[in-house]
Amino acid sequence: MKKTVLFGLSALMISGCASSVRYDYVKEGASNHQKINDLSECEYNIRLNKTRAIEQKELLNLCMQGKGYRYKRVV
């Protein structure tokens, strides 16, 4: 009985680690280097304007959308 429970818990833990969902900014035709540069520019401008922490994520999304990116689930 203990072995069955232990095996079940082990399998559940392993499957949880293997199936982590990840989201990222995606733009057709954009290289990873270009995405990092655009993301850095947006983050810099947000910090430069001393934006409140609660607004930073939304502003980052709007900035990246303005550059043609979409925040999507990636495999």
C-alpha cells in the first residue's frame, strides 16, 4: 500500500515538473535578439518614468503590443 501511494506521488511530482506552462512575447519574423532589445527598451522607459509597481506589468504589455508582440503560451 505504501509503495503504491509513494509511486503515485512520485509520478505526480515528475509530471508536474515536466508540464510547466510558459508564456512569452511572440512576434512573427522577430529574432530572439530583437525581442530582448525591445523588451529592454520597454522596461527601461517604464523605470525611467518611475511608474508604480502595480502598473508596470500592464505598461510593459502595452509597450510590447505597440511594437507588434503578443503575450502567448509557448511550448
